[in-house]
Amino acid sequence: MTNPIGSGASRMIEDAYHGQALITFTYDDGRRNNYEVALPLHEDAQIPAVFSVIAERTRDRVYENKFMTPFEVSDAVRRGVEISSHSLTHRSRLTDLDDGLLHAELEQSKEVLTSLLPRETGVESFCVPFSKVDNRVLEAAISAYNFVRIDGKKMNSISSRSRLLNSYPVRCDTTLDEITEWIDVAIQERRWLVLMFHGVVAEGGELSKYDVSSETLSAVLHYVNSLSREKILPVNFADARRIRERFRKEEHAKLLANPRPSELVLDEAPGYKITYHRNSTPTDKLVISFGGLPSKKTQTGFGSKFILNQGWDHIFVAQEEMTQYQHLSIEQFRENVSSIAAAYDVFAYGSSLGAYAALYFGGSVNARIIAAAPKNSAHPLVLQKRFADLGFHHRELTEVPRSDYAPLILFDPHRRDETKFIRKLVLPAYPEANLIELPYAGHTVLETMKHMGLLKPFMTTYIEEHDVLQMEIVEDGLAVFPAERGREAYLEREYERALGLFQQSLDIEFNSEGGSGEIKALLKLGRAHEAKIAIVKYEEQNGSLRGIPEWVKQELL
């Protein structure tokens, strides 16, 4: 009788990893010939296999001639195979499903398959039907599984924290030379190659488009075994997870052993970048700040200079412009940050979009949250036209992990979008939030606090002592206050009063709110000639017409 795959004194395959390439063999659909043909070949070669099973087809007798039965799934696990989910039904692209049906395909498939496995065995991974994902599907899948595999035709980074895996499909027209070339490239680049098979047909059988012959599979397994395990290590998904966990622990230990100051990119993927900065002297404070708009995938950004100058350690989370953090999931954030944050008194800090991110992600590491004028303009509640095609795929704040600490929410109560966002989205999640109102301080409330000399003492008092500094607002000499009062008057159609306030603001210093407001108010009052003079002056002082509404440009230019 053939030994189960990986049997022996102790597999401990993660200990056999020393930086070499990895290879994973996956088989989609749970076809019977995976059990009858592929499994014996893997047993002979002692190379791990992952069977990605369509859960519904294990329990419907109409499928039993072509697909594995519950006994065969269970027996395959006993013989060393890992089971992955390939959805509940595989009838539709997941991107076409509503949230309820998507949940069923992800969660119910896991429940069905888990019921067929030994108690200590779980379902680690999800192989996406048709390989079609979007941000909504990806976030839902990552919340349920350690790995999510698609097609992609790319190698994977072994050290990456990304749970999205690419694979190379192997079909009837894929040659042995092509497959061995992929393996050679993985070895050369020390990458992780995932192969996607479907059916494996015994010698002499007829191949369909997605089948390979047993001869081809046997040749591939033989080629892998002809190579040193020091060059390429065959693994399943559970093995790879343990290797990555060990890698992260070693990486973290190296970081802590490095002399201060030091800097490490924790993760970088399409849409975001997360960078950890250790200050020159030890501290128990970690401030996580989030980039707002506009922003780029940089290693420092909003608040970084201030945070590091105070002697605190820092994580900066950057988002790629126009993505609104939709590419970063709670699970990815926590996976990258939680082990580091565990050693600190943690704060999450941001303004506008960054404030939204502090509220959305901060609870997952139990941070004390400081959110100034929180808003995400991709959210349907306050959707701006420029984000209409992006889609909003995050969960609501009531559905994500909450911090044990009441967040500080700083905002101008006369700013309608932020006030609506706070009332309808933030307070249902944090009804005990400490609302700190700064009337007519504007959307950039932190900038106003800075000009009043209040920002640094407010932040240092809260971060060092957990106390909230009582602030006295002094408006003298600050253009923002008359500009914001002018904005309110304009929205109330008091155009003459608005014009006076905008011009009062501009008398203090040029600012885009006052300059744009003056032009709009002049047009509403029928003073187009003055508006034309004002827009020329605006462009000269601002360097561009940014901040001027399109309808104003069309009317004047």
C-alpha cells in the first residue's frame, strides 16, 4: 500500500524552506479522475496536491459518475490531499452575484466541505470559479479564506502578505516544455508557482479542452522530483501559509534587532502601501496615519514628519490616488499590522479620507482613533461623480471590528457632508464618540488648528496622556473663518452677505475657498464683468484654476 503523501517521522515542510522556489499542484472541480488518476501519481511521487472541490457536487447523486463523492473527498484527505473550495455551485461568475448569493458560494461551500473532513482539518483556500474577481468579491473571499487563487498566469512572491494568488492553467494543448519552463523560471527567480489543472485522463482516454493526460502529469511530477528540494519545494496551501508565517516572524525579529531608526515596507500591492518606521529612541507609542486626497503610494505622508519628530514610532498607510482604500481589506491591514501593534499603545490618525480609514481600519488593532472631518467620497451617502465608476466595496463601520476606545471626531458642524457622514455612518458604529466641534474651521480642520497653535498640544496631550485638551478658538487673522461663513451664506442664497465675507477672507490672505466663493457670488449677483476680473486674479495667485467649478469656467472663459 502506498504511503500517504508527506507521511514519515515529521513532515514539518516549512522547516525545509530556505529561500528556494515553491510549487503547488491544484486540481479544480473535484473531478473523480482527480481521485482515481491524479492522486495515485502524487502518492507515488510523494508530492502534495490540492483538490479544489465544487461543494454541491459532492452531495448530489446526479454528479457522482464524474465528480468525487463525500467518501472520496474524505479518503483523499486521509491520503494526504488538501481540500480547497471551488464554490458551492460554480454556476455563475461571483462578480455577477448579489451579496447574499456571494456569501453562500463562499461560506456554505466551506461548511459543506469542512463537514467531510477530519475534525482537525480545515479549508484554507478558495479557487475562484472562472477566475473573475473584483474588489467586493476579493474582500469577501479574503475574509473567509487564507488564500484566494485565480488564473493570472503569473508567479507569486513567497514573502508577500497578499492572499491573492495567481496560477498557470494547464490544459490539453499545454506542452511539457512549457510547464518545465515555468518551473525553471520559478527556480531562477525563487518564486512560488501554482499550477491549475482540471481533469486528468488515464492513458488512452479522450481529452477535453481542460484535461491533461496521466502521462503529462506523471512527467511533470517526475521532473520536479529530478530537481533538488533545495531548488524547488513542493507545497500545498497550508504549507505555504506556515512558511509565510515563519518568514514574517523572522522578518519582524530582524527588524527589532536592527539599530534604530529603521524603516520597513510591510506590504505593497495595487492600491496601497504600508510602511513601518521605528524612531531613533524606543517608545511605547505607535501612531498609524492614513493618507488622504490627493495621495500617492509613498513611504511617508500625512502626519509622518510630525509623528516622527515627537519621538513616536509610526506606520504610514498610503493609498493610490482615486482608489479610496477600496483595494485594502480589514484582513490585509490586520495581517500586516497587528503583530507590530501588539507591543504598543496604538493610535489611528487621519483627515478626511484618511479619517475615514482611521475609523475603518483602526478598530482591528484596537487603536485610539483621531479622525478629523471623516468622509469617503466613494461611499453612496456622499458619492462624488468622479468616483461613480469606482464602486464602494468596504463594509459599513457597524460591520467591522470596533475599538474599545471612543474615537475623537474633530469637525466643522457647518460642513454638511462631513456632518451627514458622522451622523449616519460613524455614530451608529460609535455612539459614544467624543464629538469635538470647531465651528467654521472648514474641512481642513487640522490645518486650522495648526494655524491657531492648537494642533501640536492637542495631539501630544492625547497621545502622551490620553487626555483631551480643551481648546479656545481664536479667529483673529485667519482667513478660513470668514471664508467658511461666506460659504454657508452662499448655500443659503444670501449672495450679498456671502460676497462680503469672501472678500473679507481674501483681505486677510488669498485662499481658494474665498477666491472661488467671490467669483460665484459675483455671478449670482449678475456682476459678470467683476467676476471675469476676479477669475484672472484667482489664476494668477493660485497658479491654476483648480477649485473653480466647471459651470463657472464655462460661463466666464
